[in-house]
Amino acid sequence: LQLWRNSSGDINDELYKGYWKGNSEHKINELLAAYDFLNTNLNNFNVSIWYNSTHKNDDDNSAFGLTRVPRSVNLRLEGKYSYIFLVVELIQVPWWHWYVGPQNYNVHLAEKVSNAYLKFLLGPATSMLFEFVKEMPKPATQLNLRSDFSSALGPLFFTWVILQLFPVILTSLVYEKEQKLRIMMKMHGLGDGPYWTISYAYFLVISSAYMLCFVIFGSVIGLKFFTLNDYSIQLVFYFLYINLQISLAFLLASIFSNVKTAAGYIMVFGSGLLGDFFSIFLFRIHHFLDTSFPRRWIIVMELYPGFSLYRGLYEFGQYAVTEDSKGTDGMRWSNLSDGSNGMKEVLIIMFVEWLVVLFIAYYMDQVVASGSGVGRSPLFFLKKLRKKPLSSASIRKPIFERQGSNVLVQMDKPDVSQERDKVEHLLLEPTSSHAIVCDNLKKVYPRRDGNPEKFAVRGMSLALPRGECFGMLGPNGAGKTSFINMMIGLVKPSSGTAYVEGLDIRSQMDEVYTSMGVCPQHDLLWETLTGREHLLFYGRLKNLRGSALTRAVEESLKSVNLFQGGVPDKQAGKYSGGMKRRLSVAISLIGDPIVVYMDEPSTGLDPASRNSLWECCETCKAKSGNHSHYLQCIGNPKELKARYGGSYVFTMTVSSNHDQEIENLVHRLSPNANKIYHLSGTQKFELPKHEVRIADVFQAVEHAKSKFPVQAWGLADTTLEDVFIKVAHGAQAFQVLS
């Protein structure tokens, strides 16, 4: 039988061969013990004894533990070798259960090796007796429920306690993105840097207070886990981990855009898999102390934050148990250099990982477009921040020729062509007096689920001077919201660009945000904040301070009828739909932004509130138009009605047997009259203004009344709604033709 072994790992394998590996001969304890004479010489006797203390009837369903065994025999010989010390270390390496063998068996092993050493020095006639030898006295070990709980279950339970902060931070960050509150703050001037700094500091303060209460509570109730270990090590460990945890939450928040998805991740991976992994595998971490288990794999596993947290808590627990049994203090800074102590590498890993994860989280937040605006280029950090000059883009051709057909469609009407020429001229000028210049702005949504590409905006060219109120009118799906979303940075243009005060929305959106206000299509408010608190917050983003801020908030509340009856100090979640809408309008106007975008601001408002809304915009000269997938027309209300509604609308209601007589009457007044409505005796006609006089209409109606009964009649000028309907129908016909 070969007696020499090359490593302690080989010794372990052979001592436990009967239990772990198994063999056809069913041998158990074939090797009773192993002796390590590595530190023994002629002047010093220092030997480690390895022996098997495992139960023979072990099963895999029972609990087990790990105890670090101190040196148990330390003798001094008098006489010729008066300076020889005998040091015997009994090492019990348990497999499934901790079992202290009979005392006489332990002494027997020590006696054998000690006698062998003495015979080697003094001759075969020398021997010694180890009866009645025991360890030096030490303070009594008090095993109670608190000690057992904090040492045995502490690492697992405390891991779950500390991890409770993670879903709180993650869901809070994702909620702001899902509800578009993050981009709302960004559109009103809150940059990414201040947002990250404020949010990170807020979560750090909460996490620090939470962990401080955690340590104080454990110390007050007397858990050895806290009281024995150095508090400075604990504070450094917890501080590093909560920073790593916050950084990891920011990283995942850049990927998730739905709170339910983020919460599901926490439930499945955080609670289920992580807890099972810890309770079954990591609790047997004593295997890692074996040299047969590669240490590099331990380090790789500790790269996962949950594992590094458990490993650190485990080290605290083990030092508390071991030192409590010896009556000494737990982990100290000097213990970090112990070979079996993994705390030092855990602290290093968490510190490095904290910085790396934080950097990656910020990078992902800038690149991934998941609720915080348009994603930037993956190489955005390589580009120098510089203001790009206005450059002329390719102007769209006025005539669109359908390929494979001789049909030519006039794409741009005269007023639209004039606006395009105006934009082209402005782009060539070094400076401009216009607040907004859109140059052939397009948005095309890609194919999805077998559907073709969807053109939301087809080449929008528009120039708006400062101090002007411009209204966009069009049917649902015409692209109004898509245009606004491009202008406020929610979506990226497919081609073309726009300039706001000379700033390009493709590359300088952060600068654009500082000079604009937004009233989105749907109210983006914090349910728990009051109306006054909303305006105070957004007013500060506009650099309002002190009395100027207070005055601006009061004026904004008064302008939208939210100042009376305690309404300003009521939570926004308790507002009616119209009140929320008015608050959104007030938010967009506070701070006197250069450009204000309002997407359907009067939706859900009663007539009185609607009038109040338009009074807020009274200082701007109204310039209304309508917008479809193409810009169909542009002008003020009178110009549009004159251009598209150059006719009167004549309506008359009679009995059905006189319908033909009404048609004859109308055609005598206007040969080119056009019937636009006919139902149950009621007819409606368009009368060109250049063919008819109002006096002639009144005279003809009075003459008709003498011949047959006229139930009702009316003559009206064209409304802006009629213009909208006519232009919208024309746009639809154009799209079908093109």
C-alpha cells in the first residue's frame, strides 16, 4: 500500500471513498487516518491528523454544518529536548454531518503519531501516555436560539432581507419609464446627468437607512452575527453591496419598459431560483475550502451579485460561530488575509463590479430607446459635441410620377409649394427669425406581422416664426401625433430633420429640451403629487426660484381655473379628467418656454374650460391649418375658408312632394349649385358666392312660401369644419390615386 499522498485533496478523496465515490467491495474507512508532517523538523513537532468522522448511515436529506477545529494538543517536553514542542492538530473534515468521535479515539491518533516521533528522536524504547490530556480551559459556549439562528440561518435569511430593496428600486425606475414620466421630465429640461444623480442619491439614502436599521436591530437583540464581527467591515460590505444593487437596478431598468415584466423577473429569478440555489448548493460552501475545488470557479460565481452577497454573509456567520465557541472576537480586518477567508475577494469584486455595472447601465440608458427618448448612436461618446450649421436638404419634387402609369398627380398645392420654397430659402440663410424649421421630415413605420410599411408623415416642410400659434387639423391617423413625437424627441425621424431655434432635433435634442414645453396627448402626472407640487417641480426645471417661482405657479393655476377651492393642494390622482387636462396645459406653459407643443389640449374639456384654454394662448396670433400624411394646405382661418369654401350653404326643408320645386328654385339662383345633402324633404346646396346675392336668395324664398309650405330654411357661410371635411376627402382621394 503506497503511503505517500501529494495533496490534502487526495487525502480527502480516499478518506471518504466509501461514502462519496462508492466501490464494488463496499469498503468503509479503509484508511483510518492521514498525517501531515509538512511543518515538522528535528526541533519542532507540528503534525495535522486527518480522520473520517462521518456517520455510517448518512442520508442526503439531513442538515449539516461546518466547524473549524482549533489545535487541541500542545505539549512541552522537559529534559534533554526541553525546547521541543509537540503540536498535534486534529482535523475533522465532515461530509454530510458534523460528528465528534469518541475522545479516546482522538487521543489514540495523537498518541500514535507522537510516539512515532519520539521513537525517531530518542530510540525505540521511548514512549508516552496521553491519558487525561485535554484542552486548556476557555469560556463556556452558550448555545441558544438567537445564536443558532444568526449563525446557521443568518446568511440565507439575511440575503432575502437585503434583496427586498432590489425590486423596490427596479420597479420605481421602470414605472417612471412606463408612465412616460421620465421623458416628460426630460422634455421640460431635466438632463440625464441630473436625473441619474438625483435618483441614485435618493435610492442610496433609502438603502443606507435600511441597512443601518438592519444592523442596529440585529445588534440590539444580541445576535452574535452582528456583535462579534467588526462593525467597520460590516458597514463597508453593506455599503458596497447596496451601491452594486442600485447600479444593477439601473442596468435592468434600461432594458425593461413594463413594471409587470420587471416584477416577474424579480419573482422568478430573485426569489425562486436564487433562494433554491443558495439553500441547496451554496450552503455546502465548505467544499470550496478543499483544494480540489478550483478557486477560480469560486471567483467566477462571485461575479453574480447574489452569490457575492451570500458569500460575504456566510463569512460573517462562520467567524461568529467559530470565535463564539472559543470566546474571542469575530472577523477583524487582520482576518481578511486568512487563507480560508473569502471576504477580501468579495469586497474587491463588488467594488469593481459596482463601477463597471454603473458605467454599462448609463451606456445602455443612452443607447436603448425604451421610454427615455430616442436612443443615441452606440458610438455617441466618440462624437464631439458641436453645433452643426443648418444645411440644405434635398427638396421634394413637386410632381410625383407613378411608376408604370401615365397618371400624374399634383402632389404639392400652390400654398404648400410656397411653404417649401420658404423653407429652402431659410435653410440657406446664416440666421433665421423662425423658431421652427422642418425640412422634408418623414416618419415611416416598418413592416410588422405581414403588414406593409406605414407612412405616418410624408415629407413635412414647415417654417414657423417666433410668437406664432400654429394649429394642425386632420383626421385620425393623419400623422399629427407622429409629427409632434418627432419634434419632442419621442421617436426618431426616418429621414429629413427639423431645427428648433437653430438646433437640430437629430443630434441636439438635449439642448432643445431646455427651451420647450409639452402638453402630451395623454396626461402624464404623478398621482400622489398635488397640482401645486407639479408646477413647483417643473418651474424649478425652468430655472424659476423664490418669489418668481411662487408667482408663476399661482398665475398658471389661475389661468386654467385650478386656483380656487383648495384644488391646487389636492392630489392629482383625485382630479377629474378635465382638471388633469388643464393641469397638463399649465405645466407646458410655465416658465415661458420658447416653443410649446400641445397635442389635442382641449380633449375632455367643457366649453367654459375650453374657452379658458384658448385665452391662455390669446397672446399668440392664431394660425390654423390642417395636416394629413402630406401637408395639404396652410393659412389663417379666413384664407382657408375663402380658398376652400368660396360658397354659401343653402338649406331648406319642405314636404317630400315639393323636392323638385326646391331644386328648380336653387338652379334659378345659381346654375352651378351643388347638392350635398338630401333626406326626407331636407336638402342642402352649395351656392358659389360669385353667382348669387344674398338679397336674391331672400326674395326667392319669400316667393316660394306663397306657393308651398316651407318648414325651415337657412343660408350660412362656409365653416372651418366644412373646409376640414373637404380637404380631408381630397387627401383620401389623392392617396387612393397615388
